[in-house]
Amino acid sequence: MKVSERIHIQDVQLEIFKDLLHYLYSGRISTPLTELLARPLFVAADKYHVDDLKDECVGFLLGSIRMDNAIDLMIWAHMNSVDNLKEAALTFVVVHGEEICLSKEWEELTKNHPDLCVLATRRIIGKMSSR
């Protein structure tokens, strides 16, 4: 019986896995984090229980919340159980509620994630009534 020396990992992209391995050996990320890299790298780090790397990815994402990605980050954080990022994105949505509620992303949120929409709406109303 021939033994294969290859391990096939289906659910992590090769470049992401290389970044994960580099982090495991060196304690640092090999390339600067971007929004496109941070999310899949977080998922890989979560899968392999590399908590320091997860923290770095979340820290980067916390600093990258903007008008054009707040809803998407809130959804992603909710789906990946990243509570501090979800809360930060939710707070951003509440602060910028008047603009964000008019966006296409908000419309998609109402259709695809009504639970998050209700949460955000309640907070927006609470903010407005406390003025």
C-alpha cells in the first residue's frame, strides 16, 4: 500500500493556508492585512485555534469599518460569532443610520438577515428617542 505524503485541505485556500503557516512559524503575518485577506485568514485561524492570529484579524477589521462595508462586516461578524466586531459595526450603523438605512445594503439586510435589521432598527430608534 502506497502512503501519500500530501494532505488535502479543501476548505482553506492555498495562499491563506501559507499565511497561516507563516504566522505559526514566525508569529507574524507575511503580508499586510487587507479586508480581502483578514476574513478568510480569521476563518482559518479559528478552524486551527490560532487565537493570536484571530485577534490580529479582528483588530484590523475593527479599524476598517466604513460606510460602504459596515453592514457586510456586521453580517460576517454575526455569522462567525465575532461579538466585538459585530457590536462595533452595529454601533457604526446606528451612528450613521439615516444614511445607511437608505442604502442598497440595508435593503438586502432586511431581506436576508431580518434579525440583524430588527436589532439595528431598535438601536437607531433608541438613539433618536434619546435626543
